[in-house]
Amino acid sequence: MTKKEKNIINYIVICINEFAKQCGITSKEAYLYLRDFKGIEFLKENYEAEHTVSLDDAVDDLKQVCMNNGGGIK
């Protein structure tokens, strides 16, 4: 595994945990929600841009992406 791949994985884990914290759900629930409504895919595809913004902005982006894909967490 390359250093970049490790960085992406670490960033996704941090985002999942922050999403869970801000939404008042468990990390497992956050992971499943983000997986089902394409949040994880969004983070993978947009890592280069997303890791440069604050975690609050990243979580806001995740909420919007998931809502656009049928999710209900605001």
C-alpha cells in the first residue's frame, strides 16, 4: 500500500468519526450511512480537494452528497 493510499484511508476514517460525532450517531452507523449514500466514494474521488478543507466543511460536503443520493441526515 502506498503512502497516499494510507493517507486517504486515514482521512476517510477521520471524516467518518467526525460525521458520527456531529450527527450524534455511532461510527458504525456513520460508516454504513456514508457507504450507502456514496459519501465514502465521494471522499475517495475528491480526496485531493477535500483534505484541504476543514473537517466541518468536509462533513457539510458529505451531508450534501448523501442527501443528493437519497440520504436523510441534514
